[in-house]
Amino acid sequence: MYSLGPPPLGKDLETSHAVLDREGKLLRAYATSEGRWRLPATEKDVDPRFLKLLFAYEDKRFYEHYGVDLLALGRAAFQFTSSGHIVSGGSTITMQVARLLEPREHRSLGAKLRQITRALELEQALSKNEILSLYLTLAPYGGNLEGIRAAALAYFGKEPRKLSLSEAALLVALPQSPELRRPDRYPQAAQAARDRVLDRAAAAGVVPRDEIARAKAASVPRERKPLPVLAPHAADQVVTAEPDRRIHRLTIDAGLQKTLQYLAYERAHALGPQISVAILAVDNESGEVRARVASADYFDESRAGQVDMTLALRSPGSTLKPFIYGLGFEDGLLHPETLIDDRPARYGSYTPENFDLTFQGTVTVRRALQMSLNVPAIAVLGRVGVSRMSARLTQTGAALVLPKGEAPGLAMGLGGVGIKLSDLVMLYTGLARLGSAVPLIEREGEVAQNPRRLLDPVAAWYVGNVLIGAPPPDNAPPGRIAFKTGTSYGYRDAWAVGYDGRMTIGIWVGRADGAPVPGLVGRAAAAPILFDAFARSGNAPAPLAHAPKGAVFAATNKLPPPLQHFSSDGSLSAASEPPRIMFPPDGARIELAKGAAPEPVALKIAGGAAPLTVMVNGVPLAAQGGRRTLFFAPDGPGFVRLTVMDARGATDSVSVRLQ
């Protein structure tokens, strides 16, 4: 007898690359080099009822025989000789695996004997579970579908562990004649084959008859569904990085990924042609990426769908402002209730302006950050130092890229630098973690690196306490997430990044080619997507971290004098002192000059935060250009009460007698 050589055991079997989420759900699969969808599957991957139906229909004694069921073969031979045609094949699951590993072109007695020999060899070399896994991976289901997992996803859009009884019966029936029973082409033949499986299961008593009746009433699918394409950019990258591996696991949550992919698709199409949207969601505690939507539609060429916008360098607009103020808090220059001036300023040839080209006068730091005022942010950046801020952000792992040949300058605080969405989200995750930043993790099993210092805990908490009070977009609930928006120069990029106590999410909106989009601003385009992303995450908003030790709760006038009013030059300005009427002194008597009309009386003021309001007997005096020496015209002799009030609400009054 000739030797068949060593039996094929499926060790070198080419399977599809499968990229799985953190719970083992399929994110994306790739066809084999032959164009087949062949996903590995084991007993644990399928519904137990499928296995009951499979054994009842194909191989009742699978766990008892040694590869060949002599009783089944004898029955098949008797039926053939009695009827003149094949009634049942008599092949065991092991024999079918042998045939799938060594496909034959023609049926013959020699081929059957070869199959029997190979089955016996397989039983000697492999365990029953290994043989069953090969069947679940290789069984044909029509077209280029192989294996239970590819079939369940293509015909029912679900994993095989979630099959109904009707679906399980159909997938037991298909491998017997996969092309002639394909439900997408021959639904009647598929239904008849499914019902035969159910009848045999009923006869064997493995399924109650009432369930059999309900399963027969169900329709069969009439078309194939596309296999999942979730996190396609992340999947491409992990497969390219590890081409020899077939199973790749990511930290992504398939449910959240699917939800946010649809959100990005929906909003991009609503915003207009060629607009793309990127979304990155990260778990605060671990730094693991839970969802990564790198474009609005991977297959849309008009939106450059295959360009990964989570890794593209873009101008961040105002989204770096929280870190400017964070360093100011850390350095003891500021408190959220510190007053700061928003008025025209010049730094050499650089003159920052607010987005709306107006100025708010003197406001609190809280208000300045919530309103995203540019002039105060640049004033604080000038004090903390551009190089220091750049170094602090880059030491966490964030890459800040300046135009070629340029050094860090004050404009960096308003978006004059390139940054990736992934790095920006990592920085905001550091705020949520009270100043401790961790590099993002996307591959399951990847070792987390040590946290890196972004800000001290009190400073990071101050930032979050301010940002959670920022006015939300229309129809969004306030006080749920700490967030910041940004718009780059020329309306090229719209941003919104926010966090609660559980998760940080970053949004980018724009065109992948960097072309401007008139009217594209962070608050209108990106912020609504951010709030929707949190709302659709399936979790109730988690509270931010509690205030750390050292946090100060105080109104402006209760702060230490140096913190009451920020001075861009570092001096304790007169504005940090309350206003005082230096002349006339309280109780003074002033002689009025004789004449037809009394001459104006001088009024001198020191201290106070501009703008100042002066009242004579309760009636505001007309503004006189911010001067601190004023004049008022008295009505005539008598008592006059003079009052001055500054921008903080501090006042001083005197009462004088005119005679």
C-alpha cells in the first residue's frame, strides 16, 4: 500500500486577518490571498444549540468514534445499494475536515478511502476540540465564505454565539451543498434544507417541538450583509505593523465605535461636501482608546476617507488655552476669580485680537477662559513663558510642530502650532487625571507607560472647574462635561475637546486637504458633536475628580492682594487696590467762585480696576476717557455726595459742602 505522506493538520492554514475589540467582537476582517473570508472559530465562539443541531444532523457519535463512524458508513452503503443513489454520506465531521484540508475534484471509492485514512490520522494527531475548530473555520457556506463566523456575519450580521434556532439550523444545512442552498440566490432551497435539519433535531429530541415550529416560521435571509468595517484606520495600522499575526486585539469598544462612526458620518454629510469629522474617545483611568473614528467615511474619496485625521497635524486654535491658564494657576499668578484685563495690547509687532473683534474690559479669569478671550490668554502666556509651556506639553509626549524656521512665540497660544488630535486628547485626559498624563494605548496587552506630569493637581482641578461652567451649545445640558472649543486661522479646523470623570473625547471637523471652510467654527460645528458623543456613549455623566488639598475657594475681594488682579508685567498694579477719592477729602468745604454759573470742581481718584464709574449725588458722571482727574459742574451751593466704583464693584464715597 502506497504512503499518503504526513496528514495536513491545518497548522499552515491561511486565515483572514481578524481585528477584534476589547471583548473579542470583530471590528474588521481581511480576505485571504485567495479572496476568501475565513475567520478562525472555536467551540466557545458558537451558540451551544448550533453544536446540538450539528451533531444531530452530521455526526451523532462525534465524541465517541476515532474518525470513522462504522455504523453510519454501513447505513450509507446499504441505502446506496438499495436505492441506487446516495441517500446519506456517512461522513463524520473528522472526515469532512480531512476533505476540506485536502480538497478532491472527483468522488470515487479511492477518494473515500483516502478520506477515511486521513480522518484516522487526524484523530491520532489532534484533539476533538481542535478537529471541531477546523470544521468551524473551514466549512463552506457559499461564494467566498468559509467558516461559521464569516457565514453568521455575512448572512445575519451577528456573531455565531448569538444565533437563533432558525439561523443555527440554516448554517448546519449549508455546508452540505453550499452553492445550491445559498439563501441569497436560492432561498427556497435554503429554507427546505434548514427545515430538514430542524426535523432531524426534533426526531432526535435535542430541541423541543414548539421551538422547532417557531424556527420553521422564520424567514431565511435573501442577501449577504457586508462584514463589519469598524475602526478601519486602526485595523489597517495594526495589520501592517504585525503582518504575521492573524488575530489582533485592540482596546476599542465595538459598540461605542459603531455609534461614533455613524455620528461622524451623519454630521459630516449635514455640514456639507468634502467635510470630514474625526472623533477620539479615551478612558481616563487607563489611557486606553475606546473609539477612534479617523474620518467621516473610510470609503468616501470626496472626503479623503482613508486619511487618518486623528494623526494629522492641524492648528489647534484656542484648545491650548486651558494649559496656559493651568501653568498660571500652578505658578501662583492666577486664581479662577482673579481679575484680568481684556483690552487692546501690543507685543512688539504682534497685536492679538478676540474672535469677535471686541473687548470685554476687566473680567475674571474664569470668564476669560469660558469666553475664550484671546488677549488675556496671551497676557498670561507672556508671564508663564512660551518655551516653558512648550516644554511642559512636549514632556508628556505631545508633539508640537512649528512652521519650518520659526521659534515658539506668543501666537502659539492661539493655534500657531501643529498638533495631532490624538495628542490633544491625551493632554486633556491629563487634565481629567488632575495633571497626570499617560500615553494613549490602543493595542490590547500593550504595557502602560508611567504617568508624566502635566500640571500640579490643584492647577488641573482649577482648569476643570472653570471649563465645566463653559456655556454649552444650544439644547445641550450645562454642567455635564468640562470642555473647550477652538477654531484655527482661516476657518480650516474646528475643535471641541471635553471630559467627565470617566472619559475624554476629542472632535475635529474640517477638510482633510486643509482648505478653508467659511463659517466653520468650533462652537457651532464641533461642540454639538462632542455633546452628542457623550450622550450616545451609553453612560451617565460621571462627576469630575474632587478638589485636591490646597484648592482655594474665595471671591475676588477675599483673595490675597497679588491674586486679586493679574498684572502682565508682574507688578502689583494700582488696579489691585480699591478705588479712593483723593480730592476732595470727606467733610471738606469748597468755596465756589462768584459768577453767573459755578465753575467745575476737580475730583481726583487713585487705585481701582478700570473702568471706573463716578456718581454725583447718585447720578453717573459722563465718561471722560478713563482719566483719574475729573471735573464736575455743581448745581450750586449745598451738600454733594461723590462716589466712585471700579470694575470689581469696590467703592469709595465722600461728602463735601459747596458754599
